[in-house]
Amino acid sequence: MAPGRLTAILCAALLALAGCAPAEIKPEAQPHLVWPDVPNPPRIEYVRAFARPDDFGIVKGFFQRLAEVFLGAADQRLVRPMAVLAVNGHVYVADPGASGVHRFDPDAESYELIRAGEEASLPSPVGLASGSEGEIYVTDSDLAQVLVIRPGSKLAEALPLPGLGQPTGIAFDSQRRRLFVADTSAHRVNIYRPDATLEASIGQRGEGEGEFNFPTMLWRDARGWLYVTDSLNFRIQVFDEQGRFVRKFGQAGDGAGDNVRPKSVATDSFGHVYVVDGLHHAVQIFDASGRYLLSVGSMGGGPGEFWLPTGIFIGANDTLYIADSYNQRIQVLRYIGGPT
């Protein structure tokens, strides 16, 4: 290509960039939503929702925008978020629709879609957990693998964990550096040592205490107790640090406190248990004993409404991050009610 023509193309590109530079994003006024309704004291408040990097004020750099003039713009929005994790100022979203894990870093104003390699996607990332040294673990149910995203890395590296058929939920034991992985098709939870060897398994297929029927997402609370979403037994099961059965709660049904399609579970600093139900399109809240307290949400696309929600993570200050899957977004709520 002649130098003059190349210069003309670059000038045109620069003019195009100047003409389409992003305008200053002004945050929208958020509705003040709380649950339950007055005159009851509020327990949950709506904070915000996000779906794209620019929702965090992350804008594309000059050279990225220049490349997109020639190569076309890549859509960076959430497609089908399944799990979410917020830790150390970063937000991670496992997204099978995007074949990767989104990493948002608002402080550094950076965004990446993390995959298994330059040409290798993650076809079904569904579970996330944070390690003790900044690493992030992700399960891919199609690859039958657990992968790790090291701090600063843009790739997910497979771990040599044996005996996995369909890994879904995952939790990390920071004291003993063990990984708990739900193997949905095998109806059990595997426990792996730091050297990637299998230490033990919890459960088998069945309806009794400590038995599972397609377990999915996991959560470990501050005591080290493990909460298991026992999806087709329509309940949550709880185990202590040694993997011994503690309690179960929930049953099939379409009433308040019943489970139609329990998708994930988490606890807050007061011991409340939050269960995301995909077909209720809501988050149901229970006390530590499993007594139903409150439902948050209904089907819809507005703030505080859900369409087939899946994952939940509860972070600092009892902030709730909920993967609102078919609305292609994460909704952020906060518990403000104190102990109950």
C-alpha cells in the first residue's frame, strides 16, 4: 500500500474516532427499592445493575478503538451469566453465552474476557470460587474441568483434578486449601487436597440425608459449613467442616418458601440463607434453621425483577450479586436489616 494512501486511511480513522468518542456517562438515577414493602422495616435494598464494562466507567482505549475501525467492534456485554464473584475490587462473571469469564476491574479501568487459550473457549463456565492468593477457580461442565485464573493472567489454566464428570458448583477452604466441587451427574461433592488428589466424596444418589439428586451450586460460610443446592430434591443441605450432615430444608412446591428450581445458595454475615430460584424468578431468604423469612423479586426486566436468575455471591458489607441470566445482567442488592 502506498504511504500516501495509508496516511489517508489512518487520518480517516482518527477523524472517525474523534467523531465517535464516547460522551461522558452520567449515572442514571436509581429507584429506591426496598423489601419488604412498608409498613414493614426494610431488609433488602436495591443498589444497581450492570451488563457492560462502561457500566463501571470502563471505556475502550485509543488503540482498541483504532483497531475496531478496521476489524469491527466486539460486543463486551454479558450474554448468559451463570455465576458471579466480587473480590479484591474485581468482579468476575462466568458466562456460557460468551464462552468465557468476564473480569471487570473498575479501579484499573480494565476489562477482559478470559478463556482457556488464545483459540480455546470455555464452552460452559458455570461456577466460580476465590482462592487465598488471589486466584479464581472456575468450573466448566462441558470440559469436565476445573480451571484456575492466576492474578494478572488473561487465561484460565486447567487443573489435573481426577474423577469429574460434570463439575458445576465450587467452593474453596482457605484454611486447608481444599477445593469442594459438585459433580452433578455423579450426585456427589468431591473434596480435593492442594496437590489435586481426591481426599473424599460426600453423597450418592438418593433422597435421604446426605444424598443428592443432581447437586449444583455450593457455598461455604464463615464457620466452614458447606451448603449444597440439591436441585432435584428441591432443597438445600448443610454439612459441617468434616463433611457430616447438619440439616436440610426446602421442598417442592410453588408457594412462598417452596423450591421449584433452586439454582444457588449463599449466606450473609448474620447467618441468613439466600436461595435463588429460577422459576420463582426470585431470591428467597431463610434464617439459619431454614425458616422462611422473605422473597425478593418477581418475573420482569425492571430493577429488582428477574428472569431465570441463576448464581448468587454475597460479598463485603452483605452486598448481594445476582446473575439475572435471561435479563443478561448482574443485579446488586444489599442486606440492611440487621439480625433477625
